[in-house]
Amino acid sequence: MALFAVFQTTFLLALLPLRTYESEVLSEPLPLTPESLKVSVNSTRQCLHLQWTVHSLAYHQELKMVFQIQISRFKTSNVIWVENYRTTVKRNRVLHWSWESKLPLECAAHFIRMRSMVDDARIPKPGFWSNWSSWEEADAQNSLGRDPLFVFPKDKLVEEGSNVTICYVSRIHQDNISCYLEGVQIYGEQLDRSVSAFELKNVSFIRKKGTNVFCKVDQGGALGGIVLFVSKVLEEPKDFSCETQDLKTLTCTWDPGSDTGLSKQPSQSYTLFESFSGKKTLCKHRNWCNWQVAQDSQETYNFTLVAENYLRKRSVSILFNLTQRVHPMTPYKLFPKNVGATNATMTWKVHSIGNNSTLLCQLELLAEGKVIQQHNVSIKVNGEYLLSELEPDTEYVARVRCAYTNHFWKWSELISQKFNTAEAAPSEAPDVWRNMKMVSGHPTPLSKVHANGKILFYNVIVENLDKPSRLEVLSIPAPARSTELTLSQCSYQIHVTAHNNVGPSPASVIVISGGPGNEEVESGRVNGTEDGFSVSWKPQSGDATGYVVEWCDGPQDLPCVLQWKNLGPNTTSTVISSGAFRPGVRYNFRIYEISAKRMAHLLETKAGYLEELAPSDNPQVVMSNLTSHSFTLSWKDYSTESQPGFIQGYHVYLKTKAGEHCPPAFEKTVLPEDSVCCRHTIDNPEQKTFVVENLQPESIYEFFVTPYTSVGEGPLDAFTKITTPDEYSHILIRIILPMIFCVLIVMIICYLKRQWLKEKCYPDIPDPYKSSVLSLIKSKENPHLTIMNVNDCVPDAIEVINKPEGSKIQFLGTRKSLTETEFTKPAYIYLLPTEKNYSGPGPCICFENFTYNQAASDFASCGHFPVTPQAPPHQLGPLTSPENLLKALEQNYMNSLGEIPAGEANLNYVSQLASPTSGDKDSLPTNPPEPALCSEYKMQMAIPLGLASAPPSENSSLSSTTLLGQGEHYC
């Protein structure tokens, strides 16, 4: 015990100075300056790696310290990074720290220094910083070669969407250096005389071989470049799941997402780690991995899937119970056996799970792609099930899948098998209908069959009900489904049966009446929907055994593909649907009532459209009865049944002159091309004529007619232009045309009777030298007489006829108008020479007749002689020369111009051979006058009565004139 006490005392005394020293250090720590600072460059990762120690610490002493690190670029005063690094320091322990530079380290020299401070809770006083270590330089340019141009970083690997800084180092110190990213020039910042940097933001993946970046001297030809490897972003695995098929092996699957593999970097790797067992496995596939189930009956598993590439890691975890993730394998050996016409037995096998575990299997039966039966069966190894209620001679598909009974997780994959049931005799009568098509009085029946099994032929028995002893049997081979029968105008009963290898079907019976069948029934309309046409009708009798609705699948202009539908006796409506129905096509439905005697009676007809459309064409309009105020439009040949909708009426468009109002019954509207016109709506589809009234004469109008349905109107076609005639033109035409017709008739008659007209109206003038009268005169009077020429005649009588109306007579010399004097009776003036024995050439008295407007040929040889009717014969002097007579007439005319009263005096001249008008009491004497010699015939002039009645003046050269009595007449 004494020895132990001595030893304990010695140990305590030795330990006391050490504790005293430690307390002094902790209470007043000395500055701990970092020592042995070393800097290295990692060009691949573009990192600066620092390592240092702290030698001032006591032996086995641990302190928490802070190291402040400064990094400068190009020069020590250009500090670009400051960071405080905290760690626990031991004596002579080497500390490490790394810094990744955004600017490639080869492009600039870097300088690093640090200082430290104790940051331990055991130090009561606030700490203070130690002195800075000396600057350490890291210059990667020292390792560059002698090339004139360098581009950095080399073979850098980044993720898509990152920012990357690129720089070049030039040894030729030129400013004309250009850099390009995939051929597109980029622009950067010059850091010093030989270094420039370019920042690429949000870089994108271009190709697995990398993105090309190069720089070149514009004139010198120096070239440098790098390949920048841009990887797709590593994604977290999706849909991570694990399951087993036999409770021995787990299969885990996932969606890996995008492949991050590059030529410089392989694709991401996947590692499966189980936390309860601590095991892990490197997966050989990108999207699935197997895990062997432990033999120690482990049921719960916690898997972590780790995805990793050169740049980052991603992980996902899952926790589950093994027995709840059982996905059985696909059943096998599925076969039918004992297949009959209406039943079959299906057998199959399954893979065992564990120790005879029970599986739930689902058996499905499909016909024409639809599931018609479904059954669940619990089995262990072998499965079997009897399928019943099958159709004969029908193809079916049976399929089976199974699931784990203890805990349902997933169905297994399906296995399927086709089979056919055996044939049987047809169990139903054929569905028979007839299409009554009258061709010389013969109907055409059409049959439709539904049978069990393959039909070989049909038997058609035709029985004449009017002559029951006559039967006609026809055998029609399949696959024909119709036949044509030639029947007379009798009633017939037709039996149709279908036959296959097993036997015949029940008979289908229809009766055809011998009547004409032209029944007038009610017609209606039906509206189409997405499901088809909803057709309804009203029963007419109580003994109907059923109804049949028939229709044609195609349009009316195509051959009819007759379809029909049989309905029960208590049905009054049905929906007709067909895949052949099309919008804009008119479908006609006929509803028949089937009587107890199997005779069909037409009840109603319906027409409808699955979907109405606007009219596809417009009618051909004929314009007629054009007048100055109206015209008539008609389109009687337009068929409304062939249109893609029910025609509800017509629109009549009329264009008038700009600014005019629309006629009554029209309204203004705007056409699609923004033109304004007038429109009249006809709401009766059967009205196909229209009279446009209240128009203006001699005006231009344009019209256009289009039908409309409930959807819209027909297409906009070209307008037809017309011009209304003059208001009275039709009246003139009614007058002129008959007149022209009459004139033509008269001209034709005149042409045919031209010889008769010539004889009656203008006969040939007889030749006096050939007349028999001349010989008679010569023999009785004077044998020396000859035919008198017109040029030798001197007028010897003037007949003055007075009229009550006033008229104008012009004198030859002055051409002035004169008013004739009214007289109550004619007066005759006879101008004769006073000397009876006058034999020389007598003066020629000229009278001008303006009615014929014959100009005088020689005015100098004519004289004008005024004569007064009241003057006695002895007062008339002898004739003077023509010049004196003309002067006397002119003077008397001028003097008596104002004294002539209103009236008209006409002078009729009587020649030597003329005779007075019969019946006139003042007619000329009938005794023939003695001929007198006249120099020549000159123009005649009518002398107004005023001039004739004026007395001769003193200056007149007339010596005498003789007025002959009624019994004398000379020339």
C-alpha cells in the first residue's frame, strides 16, 4: 500500500505542470499561423488544390479553427475570391481544401494566401487573426507549349443548361482573333493583352461527340480549338417497382429517362442497394435488375436505386412486402375439348408459386372481338371450365389470365385460343321480305337469312292461293340471298327455308296479294340524329302480327340496296340506323303492317335526312312575259327531292339601279360580296313561278333565284340581266304588226292583179293619129284639119271656182301670197283676139300653175292679162303684146293686193277640145270653136279673182278684149 501511495503522489506531481501549461494555452492562445502551404493545379477539373499544416499546436491538442483563404488573379492585389474554411486542427495534421475556377486555370496566373483564427468554445476571449501566410503562385501557363494560340478548357464535361467560360491565350499579341461556337461567332471580354474570355450561358446538347469551339487569327492563319462535351441532365428514375413471379427472384424495373452517355463519358450506371441486408448489386441493364430472394425467409425489403454518372447522382427508394408483390407467370397449354354446337370445355396449366399456392384465374369468351362471357376459377396447377350457351358454327376466342390469391397485385399476361363450335340445324326461320317491283305485273321478292351454321341452299315454295293445286318449288344455292319470281295477277303464298349440313330451318311465310298495290297513304318527315332515324307510325287495325320498315341504303339516283327491319305487333316506333347513312342524302322509309294472313299493307311513308345541308345547285330559271312594268320567272323543272335537304322555299334576288328603292314585296339585303340588292322570299316550295312587278320602263334589272333549306340557301351564281321595254312599245307593236301584215297582203294582191290595175288606173294614152275620130272630123268639117300639138295651144277659157276657205296664192314675179276672194258661183274668162280675120301669129298668154310647180322656160314671151268677170264683152279690147300684158297684170296685182278679201279662187283652164262639166248651168258652149294660130305653149298661171275683176288702167296697152258668150269657144 505504501508503494502505491508513493507512485500515486509522484504521478500527480508530474501531471500538475502539464495541466498548468494547458490551462495557460487555453486561456491565452498564441497566434497559430498556417505553415507549409502548397498549391497544385488539376486541369481536368479546373481546380486549385491547397494543403497546409499548423505546427504551433501542443502535442495531442485539438482546436476548432477558421482559415480565411484569399485568391488573386493575374496579380496579388486583384483578389477574386475570399472564403472562410472551418475545421478541427490537430498538431502536424495536413489540411486540404479545393477551389474550382470558372475561368480555365491555363488562362491566368493565380495567387493564394491564408490566415487562421481559433474558433473554439473553450477559449473565453474573442479570437484574433494570425498573420497572413506568404503568397503562393499557381501558373498553369508554364506547362504550355510554343503554339501561337491556345483555347481552354480542354475536353471539359458539363451538363446541359450550364454556364461555361472559355478563354484563349495568344502568344503573338494580336487583337484580330475571332472565336466561333459551331460556326457562329461569339464575343467576349479581353482580360489582358494576350488573354480573352467568353461566357457561354445555358449551353445545349448538340451531339454525343461534343460541341466544337475554335478561335483563329483573321490574317495570320493561326488556329486553336476545343471540344466541349455537353451531357444531358441525369434524371431521377421514375416508376420504380419490384415484383416476383415465383417468390424466388425479385425483378425491379424503372424508367431511366434520358441517356447521358457521351463519347467521353459512358451512360449512367444503376446500383440496387437493400438496406435491411446491406447488400447491393450493380445492374447490368438501364431499366431493370434482378435480385435473388434470401433463403432466410425475409419478407420486407427496402431498396434504393442509385443512378450515377460523371457529374452527379440520383436515387429513389421503395419499401414493400414480398408476398404482396407476386405477379404470376403466363398460363400455358390452353386448349378446347369436347366441342359441340352449343358448348365446349377449356383446359389450361399454370406455373406453381411457392408451396402449392392457390391462383385465381379468369376465363373470358369473345365473339366478334367482344367479351360475351367471363368466369373466375381457383386452381393450383391445372384449370378446366365448361362453356355453354354457345352458338352453332361460330368462331370464338377463349383467353385466360391468373393472379395470386393471397394478395392481389397484378394479373398475369393473357393466353388466348380460337375454336369453332359444331354446326346445327337452323333454329330460326329466314328473315324474308319482298320488294314489289312491277315489271309487266310481276313482283320481285327479296330474302334475307339468319341461320345457325353454313347455309348450303334455300328452298322456295310458291303456292298459288287462287289455284291451290299448283305449287312451284325452287332450290337456290348459297350464297345467293335473293331470287326473282314471275307471278301472275293472283294471290300467292311463299315459303322459304334455309338448309345446311344438319337440316332445314323453320319456314318463313309471306303472302303477296293479287291487287295492283297502288295505295295512297299518308306521307311525313323524320329527323335524323347521331343514332339514326326515329320512325313512328299509327296502327290501323287490331289484328296486326307485326310491322316491317323498309328503306334503301343508297341515294335515290343509285340502284336501291333494299334493307328492312321486322318489328313486333306491339311496336309503333323504332330507330333505323345504318353505317351507310350519309349527310345530305334523302332516305325514304315505308312502313308495312303484316296481317294475320301474312299479307303486307302499306301504312305510311316517311322521308328524312341524317343531316340536312344547304342546296347544292340552283334552278334553271326561264324568264317570260316581259313588259315595261313586269316579267315572269319560272323554274318548273327543278326537282326538290334530289336536294341535300328539305326545300322550304326560294329567294328571288333583284338588282336595280343604284339608289333606287326595292319594288313592293322585296326587301333590301346584303350579299356575301358586300353588294346590296333586293330579296323576296317564297315560303312555299311548290310555288315555282313568280311575277316581278312594279318595275320602271326602259330600265336594267338583274335577277337570281336560289332555294333554301333549314341550313341555308344555295350557292350564289351569276345574275341574269334584262331590260324592260318602252311603256308604249307593246301597243305600237300590236298596231304596226297588223298593218305590216295588211300591207304585205295588199302588195301581194296588187302584184297578182297588176295588169287589171294598170288598165283601170292608168291605161295607155291612145295615139291621136291612129284615132278614127280624126277621119270623121275631116270628112264633115274641113279636110285640111290636122291634129293640134300642145305647143300650138293658146288658152281661151279660164274657169274660176270660188271656195270659202282662204288660201295663199303666189304671183310668179314677186312670189308673194295673195288671199283669194270668195265667190258664190264659177266665172269664166275668155281671152280672144278682137280681129276675127287675124291670121298672124297671135300673142301667147302664159298662166303659171303652182300646183305642178313647172318653171317657165321663157318669161319674155308671156304676158299677164287681168280680166274682170263683170265686164261686158264689148269692153274688152284686143290683145296686146306679151310684155305690155305682163306689166298691166303686175300693176293691177299690186294695186289690188290689199283689196282682195279672204277666200280662195282656183282657176281651171279649159282647152279648145275640153268640154264643161255636165250639169253646170254656166258651162261653156257646146259648139266647137274655131281654131286659131298660137305661137307656142307656155306656162299656165292661175289669176286670182281680184286681179281678174280689176279694170284695166290707162297705161295698159290692151286695145280690146272680147268676152265670148256661152255659145262661142275659139283658140
